[in-house]
Amino acid sequence: MNIIVLLLPIALTLAGGFAFAFVYSSARGQFDDLETPAHRMLLDSDIANESLKGQPHE
Amino acid sequence: MKTMTPTVAFCRHCQSEISSPAVQSISRTGSRTGPGVPLFCCAGCEAVHGILEKHGLTSFYQLRDANPPICAVPMQVAIEDMHRDYRAYDEPGFLKAASSDGNRVRFFLEGMSCSACVWLLEKLPDFCTDVISARVNMAASTIEVVRRPGGSFSFIATTLNQLGYKPHALKTDESTIRLQTRERRYDLIRIGISAALTGNIMIMAVSLYGGATGELAWLFQIVAACLSVPVLSYGAWPFYRSALASLRLRRLNIDVPIALAILVGVLTSVVSLARGGTDLYFDSLSMLVFLLLSSRFLLKSIQDTNLQATHLEDDLLVGTVEKEVRSGVWAETSASVLQIGDRVKIQVGSLVPIDGLVDSGFAKVNAAVLTGESANLNVSVGDVVEAGCRYVSGDSVLRVLKTPRQTRLAGILKETERLAETKSKFVHLSDLGAQYFIAIVFMLATGVVLFFFKANPAEGISRALALIIVTCPCVFGIAIPLSMAMAIRKAARRGVIIKSADAIEKLWSAQKVFFDKTATLTTGKMTVVRSCYSKQSDLGILRGLEQDQLHPIAQSLTRYATTEGAAAVQFQSIEKLATGGVSGFIDGFTYKVRPLPGSGINANFGLFQNERIIADFEVGDEIRPETFRVLTWLRKAGLETHILSGDRKPIVDQCAAKLGFSQTETRAQMTPEEKAKVIIASGSNSVMIGDGANDASAFAAASVGIAVHGSLDVSLRAADMYLTQPNLESIPALFQIARSAKSAIYRNLAFSASFNIAAGALAIMGEMTPLWAAVLMPLSSLTVLLSALFSSRQFQTLEART
């Protein structure tokens, strides 16, 4: 029983921490556009850079 | 007679099959090419490819070809579309409406489909010097462009258009957008908090059902109750608010039984907790709130398409014209500042923004947008040109009779808005269901209370309350929004943007489908429908003469010669004839292309060599190749098809005969006002498919209005759905999607009814415990959820087979 008294607050704090992180990032607009960044991320790396080869880097 | 073996090849740009008899590269220099050199289906695609090549952006194709299954949208660009006039976007009035700080504008883009498009569009600053930054939002199909100070938005819009993404400027009502963003974020936060708390409540609940006793059970009960407080108050707030609003309007909606079940559950549980009982429903109720919130959010975020009436800029009432400021001195000015009596010149290819009297000269105008008439009209001194006509050619000066706000066109727009507002209030299936649902559950609950009234009133009340809690209508709350969201998403993948789920429900009961003719059943572009020539070189001469002319007929002749594989003959100089047509001189011959007198429906043109006719061509508005197939499908599906056209009767009759419309199904020479009247008179289950300003009122009057690809902004605003591909192929798919959504929803209704009958029976017999509720309620939700998801998969495989 005693251990429950310790574990319960720990579990709830953990859950609260994640909930807070979610609220914080939603409020800052992290989830406003869920589609485009996925594509953009793919592009910035390989092919997009290849096409810029030979051009001066900004 | 020509006999050539058809070769299959694909356009380098839009990947559509090139099916002309002789496949050749149609580069403008006319040079024939060997294998390995890109082929194009039309001059538009070639031009876009040219732009990409010039700026070193050809990895666009690599990217696109890497995801063929996603990017199945053809990107064909018609060369006529590339000369669209966007000068209105430079006016101060536009900037005020569309930009918050004067440098930032959002455009809705047609034709965006995969990561290759994102890549290309975000490269805009690299090759369009007026752009500082470009940011794409794929889900909304929009791009936000920031211009360099002094840059021109018309130039930016033209560039986007030339790449094949037709831009529509969006009004930035800053406060609305901020409000929407905030609402979306709040919804997400609500879901997040409900999810986190529900998860933890479940941990407690499982150990309680698992047999925890004594102090531990008491502690867990208290903690679970405390955790459920935010979920059942803050989380469930939208349901309470909506239920209250609906009660105030004396119209039951689906949120009334939901809110009621939650409130009754909370009350029962609190009373039970205070008395030390075990009738605690906190876990089931929290789970219910979380699932309801999630499925609603999904539907809402899919429905938000930016094409809502309030968001689109009006492109018809603005425009730039040349105005005579002093006698003989002309200056460009915005149409919105014109006064009655001003003398103006209209640029070839743009829409006439005013009603004007021809003061001098002559002109050809096309009223297809306004009336649906496909043929060009010749106007000369004394004739009136109405606003909304496209100025095809000529050098006339117009005297302003009516300013842009006073024209018939402006009247049509106002009428459209009025009709759209008064569009009959629609009772959703879920709200209708909710009414029956409440009636049944309350009759049963009262019955239970009365039955136990004498023997054991407390037991009767507890059984009745349990009944109300466990029969919560999750099918209406979860499965219907989910099925609708799936249908909207599926439709988007097939090239139909649906503005709201209502339209899907309305499609179920559709009985009559009305089609506009010009640019809907037909391509709306002039095409050579008949030709007579003896040598391939004649076509080369034709192409050489016409390829640099902007006139739509010249372009149609050029397109014909190119697809037939003719290389252009290089003329030294080409003159325009005063009577219409062009002439050029080469190798000792004078060649002319000019109209032939004819009485037929279509226009005829002859190619002359030293005044001797050597070839002739008939040019008309061609029926889309897929139209007949689509109509046959619709008729087989039991729908009545009608033509509702503004065009002249002989032309409409000819088209109707070819497509198998009967006399009673064909109506010609309709004004926009008459179209709306016919639709209202035809009853409530009508679908209107069209494109022009003359269809906008009809869209608003019909129960579902569908705008085809390339429609005007005003039609986009009035329509409920919008085709993103330049063909009608997606219409049968749309009906299929709507019908499959319907069967999925009815199947879910059956599932849910059986669950509710079982749970209700348990509650009435007094066997219902919180454990049963905790098992049955999520199980019922989960079943309908999986069924909604599963049905879509089944549909996709079915589609793949056909």
C-alpha cells in the first residue's frame, strides 16, 4: 500500500508532464499543418540538394 | 486518306498518353527529334517544361516519378490558360482585401498533388525574382507568398499559372483566420488532455474491476473521479454547449442525448460515490468523450478547404482597362474607378468588367462565361458588350454604360449569394436519428420507472438511469463523422474537393443531374472537328502562319497542326488581314488563312495559296472524350440527366443528340436566372454541374452544385464540390464514394442498434453494472470505428479491380 502512495503521484506527474508538453506545442502551432512538413523533410535532404550542385551555396 | 500506325508515347510533363497518329517532339522550332528527346502532348506542357529547364529545376520530374501512386493527377496545361490576365492583383484594392501587410498573400492553388509540387513551389524565390519566400500548405492546397518590396503580385500569379497551378487569391480576413487557427489548437488541446486523463483513469478502472478492495479501492475510486473532472467538464464542454443551443432553438440534435448521457452518468456516479456504492461510470464516460472529440476533429479538419464563400477573392468585378484620360491619351486604370461615359479599351483575352457601348472599331467577344454561348460574337459601332464577356480580338473603344457594380453580372453575383444563404436548412441524418433515439430511450426509461413505481421506486430509477447512460448513441457521434471524413478524403484523392459532409448526404438522394454544356460537357475550347487537306506540308504552312497568333481559333489550328505532326514553315513576315485571318509570303506564294462563309453551326476556315483554296478546317467546341461514358454511367445508376445551356438551340440540340439526351431533357438559350428557376422547380434532389458565372445561381439553387475544373472564382464560391482535374471522370467515382459511405453508415447503425438493444435489455433487467458498461460501451464504439475504416479498404480494392 505504501508503495502505491509513492507510485501514484509519480505516474500522475509523468502523465501531467506529457500532457503539458502536448498543450505547449499545440498552442505554439506545432500541429497546424500535419501534411506539408513530412514532404518538405524528404526534399531538403537528397534530390533537392543534388539539383543545386554546381550552384553557389547561399 | 491517311493511314498511320498509332504509337504509344507519354508526355514528358503531364504524363498523359499521346495518341495522335504521328508522335513527334513538337518543339517550336519545328525540328524533328529522335529517341531520348522529351515528347509533349501539347504546347502548354512544353512551355512548362521549358520554364523548368531554364531554371535548372528538372529534378521536379525525378521527384514526381519517385511517387507515382500518389501523384496521379494530370498536370496538363492548356496554352490558352497561360495567357490569363492577373493584372487585377496589382491594384491597391486587391492588396487591401487580400493582404494584411501589403506584401503577403495566400493563394489557393489548383493542381497541387505530391512532394514534387511542394518542392517546386517552395523554390519559387529562386526563379521568380519578385518573391522573397513561399510556403506551401499541402493539406489546404495553399501557398503563402511574400513579395519583395515593389514586387508585382500579378507577375507572381502569372508565374504560378504558367507552371500549371492556377492561383486563386484568398481574402485574408486576419481575424477569421486567427480565430480558426485558435479553434483548431483548442480542439487539439481538449483531445490531448482528455486522452491523457482517460488513459490514467483506465489504469485505475482496470484494477478496480480486477478486484481491488478496501483502502486501495477507495483511493483509486477517488483518484479516478478527480481525474475525470476535467474530461467531463472541460473536455465535454462542446457537447453541453451545442446541446444547449439546440434546445434553445427547439430542435433536437445529436448532442442532446450525448450530453444527457454524460450528465446522468456523472450524477449517478457522484451520488453513488458519496454513499460508498460502486455504480461508477467515470471511466466509460471519459473514454466516450475522448472518442467523440477525436472523430469530430477529424471530420472538421478535413472539411476545412479554404474555398468557403467568404474566403475567395472575386475576380469578376475587378480588372484593368485602358482609359482615355485626355483625347488621344490612354492610361491603364482599375475598372473599379470607372465612371459612366468613360471611353475604354479592353485588353485582348481579358474579361470585360463593364457594360459598354461600342464607340468605334469592331471586336469579337465571347459570352460563354455569362450566357454559355460557345460561338464568338461580332460587335461593331452601336452594339452593347455586357460585362463578363471575354474580349477575343479587335480594336474597339467602348463607352461605359454601367460601372462594374451596376452590371447584370453584378446582379447575378448578388442573387447567387442570396440563394446560397437561404439554401434550405438541411436535417442531418444524425440529427434525425437523434430524435428517434431520444424518443425510444425515454419511453423505455419511463416504462421502467412506472413498472417499479409501487414495488421499489429506487431500483426503478437506478435501472432507468443505467439505460440512459449505456445506450449513448455513439454511432451517430463517432461512426457518421468518421465515415464522412473517409469519404471526403477518398473523393479528394479522386480529384473532387468537397466543402462539407452535408453535400455527401444530399448526393444519396439525388435524382436529377443537370449539366451545363459549354466547358462542362464540352471542352470549352475551340478544336478542329473536321479537316480536309491533301499534303502534310499544308499543315506546316498552317502552323507557320498561326502559331504566334493569340486568337483562340488560331491556337486551335496550331494545336491541330502540331498534334498531326507538322513542322512549322518559317515565314519572314506575317500580316493580319483586316477582314480576319492572316497572310504570309514564302517561296513565291502568298498563303492566307481566312474564314469561309458558311451557314453551319461551326466556323469554317480555308487555307489559300495565291487565292486558290488548298485546305479547309471546321472549328467548333468539342465534346469531352469521356462525357458519353460518364453520362451512360449516371443513367445506368438510375439518375435523370438534363442539359441546361445558355447556348443557341441548334448547337445544343446537336450536342444533345450526340450524347443521347431526349428533347424534354434539353433546354437551350437559358439565362442564368432561368437556370436557377428550372432547378428550383425540379424539386429538391437535383445536382447541378457547370462552370461559368451563368451557373453560379443554379449551384446555389441546386441541392448539390459541382463546379468543374477551370471554373471562375464565383462558381467555386457557390458550388458545394469542385473537380480538380480537367475532366468529368471523377463524377461517377464521386457518386460511388457517396453511396459506399451511405452503406457503411447504415451498416454501423445496424451494429450499434444491436449493441444498444443488448445493453438496454441488461439495464432494464437490472443486470447492468459499471463493469458491463465499461466493456460494452467502448466495444460498441470500437466496432463501428473499425467497420468505418474497414469499409473504405473494401471499396478501394473494388475500385482497383474495375
